Amino acid sequence: MDKSWMHSDRRSKAYEFGVEAFLNFAVENLLTTTHIRCPCVKCVNLKLFGVGIIRDHVYFNGIDQSYKNWTFHGEPWEATTNASRNVEEDDGHSRYSFVFEEIDMDDNDFGDFGSDPYEFANVIGDGDQPVYPGCRKYTKLSALVKLYNLKAKHGMSDVCFTELLILQGDLLPEGNTIPTSMYEAKKTLCALGLSYEKMHVCPNDCILYRKEYEDSTNCPTCGISRWKEGKDSILKEGVPANVVWYFPPIPRFKRMFQSHETAKSLTWHAARKSIDGQMSHPADSPSWKLLDDKWPEFGNEPRNLRLTLSSDGFNPHSSLSSRYSCWPVILVTYNLPPWLCMKRKFMMLTLLISGPKQPGNDIDVYLEPLIDDLKPLWVGIRGVYDAYNGEYFTLRAALMWTINDFPAYGNLSGCVVKGYKACPICGDDTPSHRLKNGHKICYIGHRKWLPINHPYRRQRAAFNGKPEYGIPPEPLTGEEVLHMVENGDRVCWKKKSIFFDLEYWKYLPVRHALDVMHIDKNVCDSIIGTLLEIPEKNKDGIAARLDLLNMGVKTDLQPEYGERRTRLPPGPWNLSRAEKREVCNSFYGMKVPEGYSSNIKNLVSLQDSRLLGLKSHDCHTLMQQLLPVAIRSVLEKPARYAITRLCFFFNAICAKTVDVSKLDKLEEDVVVTLCLLEKYFPPSFFDIMVHLVVHLVREVRLCGPVYFRWMYPFERYMKVLKGYVQNRTRPEGCIAERYIAEEAVEFCTQHLSDVSTVGVPSSQKMGVSKPLSGCTVSVVDQDLLNQAHLYVLENTEEVLPYIEQHMIHIKTAYPKFRKRTKWLQDKHNSTFIQWLRFKVQSELEEDKHGVSENLRWLAAGPNMAVPLYRSYLIKVASAKDKNPILSNMGFYGVIQEIWDLDYQKFTIPVFREYNDVIGDEVLGDVIIDCEPFTRGMPNVDTFDELVGELGGQNIRDGCEDIWIE
């Protein structure tokens, strides 16, 4: 049908005939004259009218020219329709009209934008309404979005935000349209947000009341009522006993592609240039490429989404004594670049499982609606509009793996994570041993991962008293796991995971990722707790020594019984009181860059010689770099070296870019490291977390860098969700409402140029300098000022050509000194400042625009009155004189003064150092090298030569005995 009339003048005959043809076409196809969607530019198919009103609207307002495919008026949908409109946006209606332009919407689609399409149309109208009469900068909608953006960014309470709105309304001229309460603001924003569903759940987690159970009032499995029981034991009909909040992901994925910038970012992985042999993104990993190779039609479309899922419980209440636990289920899209994909904006909340108890192994019941949406996403969702390419396409998505802590790993995968078969990768071949006195399972036997001819395999006394002839277990494939659970093999498996309902799930090499964050923390806690003998974290004790006696190993460490008390000989891991104080003092005095970690000083208890209150990131920084420094001069070499190797391993495995060629060597080295730990530490040290370290390299090889698969971003996001809770009696409702409101704000901020998004926080600005204390102004010695000024000039890129010219000038003026480097440098230092001043002045006289303003003020020199500071922030690192707490400075020395040189238009801070040598401190006999793990890591023969062949001798000299009364 000819549609060229849509672009004609509304006064022309072509437009008149076109309107009549369009209305006749709509009436013939819709068989009605009273309920037809109006396609004018104001109604944009959101409102229903009769033919007469529509005719008037189309004449007076004009027809929406982007409405190419008349799907609302009987024309079939065309999947390959391309957008031909101009995508430039202006302030007002067109900024938001892309939501419904050229998108195939039926009545159900309007639900994606809120519960009422007319409310949505009213909000779109707010995009044209000024915030007060005569205002040109802000509309009602843009002002509200900016205000709510501030609320979300700074965590304002609803009461505070309401009072701010009232004050704002009073400050603005009469007739302003600022909402007067949080309720009104939320009502406006939620019309732009996407909906959620509340589903009733059996209190015993048996079923969701959906599909065939939607009208049931009692659970068909356990028979318990659907409704909540009151205090008087009377059922409150209509009030559900348990609820799960579901946020459908499909409309949210559609909305991602409706943003021009986001749609472009979603194909970043295909447009980037990858480096052979290196992995810096999951797109470089074999798991990603398996989907491309096994399903080419999926891999050939770069817009198809690769997802990961994470779930964990958190306490929404401020009281730590509360055991309330609600569980969010979060999706993340890996198509995005690294600086976006794990950010708050792209954390998609899909499920919110109500507390107070965690779902445990019944979490599959709650995941049913999500799996039901992931199935059609794998087949394909037709008619998704791509705003970047201006076309429709069929969207597909695949879930690559899940990310959880270890208990939740078991809940989602269905595997056992406790007992003899606790390792989900080793399965039936998990190397485990029960400690009778410790009443727990230890996981020793890592020698089976060594090469067959490795000398450690033949050593007996240093390990479990036996030679090792075993081979490492092969990880089970998804098909093998599915076969086992379907055939009732429940030794290692508690259930068939609901994820196997996804047809591609069984083919994935890694279906559930080990969380390096929690492994790192638990291993660090074990090491610190054992070294400093922290109660509840110490892996040593009378029970651990008795287990050595039962196993018949490490006889020199077994308890010695006296008449009144029992003596525990000190082991390689035991520290004397003085050594504990030395370790704690080392931590107490550590200086780290600002933002690198929390203040380590606050974690140290010098009185008790302990580290207290270590969080996950504190443990991460300790294991990465700080622990090897703190123990550099304590412990015997074997134990110290084993711990240092383990720290280097975590440092290497957490790299942002993975060198594939080094992974085999890295895996060999970590196996040797675990064997060294077995050699010098008690079996009780080896819980399941220490054992899982042996599998981390495998997952890096298959999935890419660790920082895409650890829990840090999800834990931070759960902190955000916890901040949403204002009503402690209805935490899930608060989270749901605040989430969809923030979704609406994020949706709008993409189209407001002067609003920063909350979900992608701006990083700290590098290079911004500012003082951290007050100053004293002093007129300094001219020679010292010249030294500081010369240092600034020689470190300014714009001055470097002048330095070369000056050196040529000196060599020309003094030819007999051309080869005397020191003389030339001294002459340059003494004359360059004055020479540069005259040189720049002469260039300014010739051409005023030939010299930059910065160079002009630099050549003029600084003010002789210099502000002196005690602390200063330089490039996001804090420097203080003599006693810095935070440091990231490009020099080594002790700061005497901090000068802020004033060049009229700008200031430049410089540090004046002491020239005296401050002692000659010996740091210890181990050189700490934090380069890649394999560098400086001797093989086992070199190591034995280094520490001496100790055989079965483990006892330490010079350490206090441990006495048990």
C-alpha cells in the first residue's frame, strides 16, 4: 500500500486521499469504527477513538511518520523493517518517543512500560511540560529524573526526599509542576518502569501457585494452606503465606536494545580486537567459543546475549542479630565491555525470594519462571528493535554459568558440598580423610596431581605415610552428570538441577563457577588464624596433634604427655610471641594507596597480636601482596616459602589479562604449593576451600579472567538492595518498588545529556591534586625554589624541546666541554631557568599565539611565597610528611616538606625530601617478587637445596612450647 502521503503537506490532496485510504483500510481489517488506535504524533497509537476523532487528530496533529508498519491497523508485521527516521533527539517528547516508535506492540506489550498505557502517555507528555512557566532548561520529567537521580546516588530516605520536593516547590515560581511527595514522584516514574509479578509460594517451598496451580488454595504436595495464618490461628484468606517477586527479563532485554548507546555496547565483544594467546574477557574463552562452534546460527549474531546468574542471601535489616534472609537472583550480560558489564546499571534483578528463611535446595521451585523465560530466549524472541542499527532482529540468549558462594553452589547445582565427596569437580574421587579427633573431614592427597615421576610422590614421612600412585580425577561433563542424576546416583548429587531443563546446559564445560572471592577469604583466614593462633580460626591444637598421632605421621609434632600437662611441640607454622608482635607491627605500619584497601591499621590488635574484623577485600589484599611482606622475617623458610608461593598464585590468577601459555606452568606450580603446605602444615588445615584452589586454573582456562566470575560486584549490589529497605516490616516490597523506580530513572538518564547515571559510577579523576591539611605560607630560599622550579620544568613534556635546544646552545657556546657530561649538566641546571624565560619572551614578541598559556606561566617562574602543607592528595594517592598512612608516590624517601608552587594560573605540588640515609634496614632473607607467579619460583629440587633437606624433621628451634593443662 502506498504510504508516501505520510510525508506530504497536510493541506495537499495527496494527504487527504491518503488519510481516507488509511481509515478505510483500518475499518476493513479491524471490523470496527469506534475502537481504533490513533496514529497521530500526540497519541502515537496509545489511545482508542472513533474514526471521526482520528481523522481530526491526523489532520490537526499530523500522522506519526515513523509508523511505517501499520500493525495496529491490520497490516502484518514485517521482521526486516528498517528504520529510516532521523535518530537525532531533542529535549522534549522526541527524547522519549523512541520507546514506542516502530516497535511491534500489541496490548500485552504495553504492560512492559507500566500497568496503564494512558499513564505512560501522560508521562511522555510531561517531557514537553516546563517545570514552571517560562522555564526552558527543565521539563517536569527531566527535573524529576534529576532529583530522583540524586536520591538514588546519595541514599536519601523517602521522608528526606519528600521534604526536599516540598522545599523545591516552594523555591520555584508559582505554577511549578514539581511533585509534592515521594508517592507522586514514584507514581510518575513507575509509569516508565517495567512491571514485576508477585507469585504465591507454598510455605514449605513445594510449588508456585501458577499455571495449573493458579487457583489452588492448598498445596497438592504437603496439603498446607496457601493463605497466611494469623495470631488467632485463623487463615487470612487472600493474604499469601509466602511470596516471590519476579521481574521478567525479556522486556528488560528489549529495553536494553532500545537505547542507542547500550545497543552499541552489546556488540562490543564482536567489534573488539582480541590478542592471540591472551584472555581479557569471557569472549576469549573456550566456553564462549563452544557456543559459537556448536550452534553457529547463535554465534553468527553478535547481538545474542551471553548471561551469567548469581544468587546469595542477605539480611535486609540493620540488626546483625536477625536471621532474616532474602535471596535476590541477578542476571549479568557478558556482551558488554569490562567497564560496564559488572556495574550496577546492568545488574538485572530477576527474582526476589522472600525471607525469613533461605530456600536451600528448594530454590529450583523459585527459579521456574526464570527458566521458563530462558527457554524461549534460547529459541529466539522475534521483533526486537535495535536502536543502534535501526532494525528488527530475533534475539537469543544463553546462560553460560552461575556464580555463588560454595553453599549456594550446592543448592543451584544439586551437588553435595560437605562430607567425603564435597568437591563438585572431583566427585567420587575427592581426596578426603576423616579426622577422628577433629571431628571433620580434611582434603589431603594433592600429590596425585603431580607428574608421575615427581619426587614428592615417593616421600612418605612428610605426607600421609604412604607413597602416591594415583592419578588426578577427570571432571565430569554435563552429560555424565545428567545421566547420573537421572539414574538415581545420589552419592554426590542431591537432585537434578532445574538448569538441565535448558537444552544447551549439559554441553557447557563449566556450569557453576567456583567463587574465588570466598576461596581467597577462607584460605587467608585459615593462614592468619593458624599463624596468630586466633580462636575459632586456628587449625592447630590438641585435636590436630592427636590426629597426627592416629595417622602415624610427623612424629616430632605429636603431643608429649607429662604428669600434669601435655606439651605440643612447636611446628613450622607456630610463631613466638615476639614474632606475632612483629607480624602485627608490620601490618600496623603498612602504607598502601588510597582506595587500595581499608585502613589495615584499624584491623590490627597489637594488645592481643591478632587481626580482627577482616572482610573479603581485606583478605584479598593480604593474600595478593601484604602477607608475604609481613612474614618475610618470621617462620622457618619452608613454611614461609609455601605461604609466599600461595600468595603469588592468587596474585597471578586474579590478573585482568590471562596469558594462556603460562596456565599449564601455573597449574603445575600451584599443585607443588599445595603439596608443600601438606608437607609442613597439619591435615586439619586442609578444609574444602584449600582443596578447591587446585581447580581454579582449570576454570580460568575455560572461562577467562577471574574478575568476571567472583562475587565482589554481586555483594556490592546486595548492599545497594539492602539500602532500598525503608520499611523493615516489608523489606522485599521496598526493594521491588525502589528497583523499578531506579530502572525508570536509568531509562530516562540515557536520554538526558546533563544527568549522570547512578548505575555506572564515575571513577575517581586521576591527576586531580588537592591539599588535605591547612598550610603555612613561607618565603623560601631562592636556591631551593630554583631547584623545585627546575624539577617541574624537566618533568613537563611541553618543555622537553627547549631542554634539547638549551643543551645544543651550551655545546655550541662551550665547544671544549662538549664531551664532559657532568659539566654540561651542571651548566644546564644553573642557566636553563633564565634562558627559558628569555626564549619564551622572544617567541611571544614574534608570535603571541605560538606559545601556549601554560608554557608562558611556567617560564615566568613561581611565586616566592610558597604554601607549605603537611599532607596532599596526588593522583588519588595521599602523601604526608614523614609518616604517610596512604602512599602511591613515584619516589623512595622521607618527605620533609610539601610545597605548592604557585604559577599564577595553576599550582604544582612538589615534595622536599631529607637527603640523609635513614638507616640500613634488612627486610629479611626472602626477596618478594610480585611479578607473574612463575618468575622466581624454583622447581622442587632447587627448593629443597634452598631450605635444606629436612626429611621428617619439622620442629622449630627457638620457639616457645605450647602447653595444654
